[in-house]
Amino acid sequence: MRQRKAKDLDKRLEACGGWLVREPGSGAWDECFPDRRAAADGAAGFDGASAADRRPLYAEIGCGKGDFLIAKALQDPAGDYLGIEGQETVLLRAMEKAIRMAGVRSGGTVPDAAAAHSGPAPLDNLRFACCFVNDMTALFTDGSLSGIYLNFSDPWPKARHYKRRLTWRGRLQEYAGALKPGGFLECKTDNDDLFTFTLEEIAACGWTPEIVEWDLHSTDLPAAQVCTEYEKKFRAAGKMIHYVRIAF
């Protein structure tokens, strides 16, 4: 769904400062996260790029208003989290929410790498990028991600639009290339047709999912503990949340 443009959008995006990665690309991620940048620069306490390699990077493609990724980043300060969203107004909501959650003033200043190591700042491991993911190879080098989240992606219900679905086999294979050995892909949706399609596409890739649940919240799986905005609404309306996890 297209969002109405937020008032003073450009000014508010500018106020988000270092939370926004302004030139997304495979070379940007080590520069935008303080711990990764410090490792690459050989700062005290780091042994060069290998330290950045040990720090996991997770991406949510289509992060919406940020509830899920903010919760994950707060829960796991040892990992770096990247939210990708193509709609500027939606992404703005996510960043402003992150700023409020981190207790940062409205200027949205993110501590620099040196300051970060006097003590980690809340959500200093979270960044956002405004773009549509049409080509994973343009954004991520092979094996650069530890995990990918696809939450309540657009189902593109018309049959002729199947290649636009984020779980079409061509896209799934690109995700696999961007993931490290031991990495994972997790998908949540309330849409029965999209979930069936996703399982068929996973099978077409020759993969066997680690977990398949048609009713996630009837389980005690960790994935049921962190919810998106849509997930909260759908659960309140009594809808089942479908979930699949693939380990690579």
C-alpha cells in the first residue's frame, strides 16, 4: 500500500542523521555500523577486518515501520541489523521510532565509532536504507549476511506477477548467495496463497525447510516472540501467522 507523503519529509529524513544509509551498496555496510567500521580501520581492541567478519549482519527486506527490527536489535546488541524499505515515508516512521526507543534527541545523532567503544549506545547496531531490492548482488557480496527476514511481504496476487514476489525461486537463490554458511532465511505471512507459493518455490530450489508452521503463535518458537506491526494486528483479529525458516 502506498503511503501518503509525510509532512516535511526531506527535513525529517535529514534529522535522522546517521541512522540512514544514504548510498546503499555492498561497500556501505562496514562504514555505517560503528563496530564494523572500527574493525576495518584497525581501532584499538579490534584485529582488522576479521573482527567485522565475526560480527553477524542481518537484513530485513521490507522492514515497514520498524517494530520487528528494532526489537531484534535491542535483543541482540552483538549483531548488526539493517532495515531495507522502498517507501521513504514508511522508512521515516521506522527511524523516528528507533530514535525514540534509543532515547536519542530529535536530531537523530548516532555516536561515532570511537565513542561507541566507551560503552555501546542503545540501537547503535541498527541502520536503515531506502531502496527496493531488485538485485541482491548490487547490495551484498556473497556470504556477507548471517540472516535475512521477509515479514508480510506483498503477495502480488495476480498470477502474472509471480516473479515480483519476494519468495519467487530466482530471488530465493539470490538470498542464498548473500548468506554465509550457517545463515538463515525466515519468512512470515498471513497470506495462505503466498505461503503455499513460498513452500513450492523452496522445494523447487531443492531445499528442505528447517521449520514450517502454519500457526506460528500456537508454538513456543523464538520467532513467535518478536512481532511486526502487521503481525500484532492480524493476531488481534484472530488470523493465523504462517512461518518458514530455511538454514543454509
